[in-house]
Amino acid sequence: MPPLNPALLQAMGGRPPSPVAGAGTLPGQPPFGSSPISAPVPHRGLQGEGVALISHAKQLLEKAIGTPGMGAETELGQAILKALEVLGKQLPEGVVTPGMERAGMEQFMLQHRQNAPMMNIMAAMGQGGAPGGAPPAAPPGPIPAG
């Protein structure tokens, strides 16, 4: 950029002009065209899958609270009832269609089948899978000759 005429520089207050951030943009704003037109939104199919899984979890909790020894009189039963109350407000009956529920369960079962071999290996190695950190069961002894 060529130097400015001293008279023009004096008229501008003695300072050279500051560079412009972007053509037609306000100071502090990103240059025009550098940001997307709209904000990204979550994939609706993934949201539907999550809602279906939550609906299934709600059904499992309802089934668990009905089992003998797990009623509303126990502390765990009280916690389940509170959870069901909150879930019921956010996910009322009829929100999840049968198709959404089926798709969510299919995805859940697929993930379970994919993770099952690894869980079996971990349980065999004693790194998890066994409840309460219990050691894996001993292999069966020799078969007595009959």
C-alpha cells in the first residue's frame, strides 16, 4: 500500500487507516461467508432412537417395581417411583410410536450382540463382568471314571 499524502494523513487524525476485518462486516464479527447459514441441529433419527430406549427403560422400571420384594415400600422402590414420575412428565404415554420402539430395541440388541463377546472375554479374565468383583468360577474337575 503506498504511503498517504501528509495532508490526508493530518485530516484523518494523524493515523493511517486500520485494516478492515472483512468486507461489509462489523468490527469483531467473522468475515462474511465464513460461518454456516444456520446452526447445526442434532440428527432426528438419533433423537428418536434415544427416546425409544428411554421408553423401554421406563417399561423395565415399571416391571421391576411390580416384582415381589421391590415395591414402593423399599428405598429402591421409592427411587424408582421418583424416576418414573420425572420420566413420565418428560415422556408421556403415546409419544413413542411402535415403530420407534421397535427400531430402538433392534439397535439395542445389535449393540448388545456386538459387545457380548468382549464382555465374555473380560469376565473370563476377571476384569469385569463378574458381579461384585467376584473371581471367575473354577474350571470343572476331572470326570470320575465310572
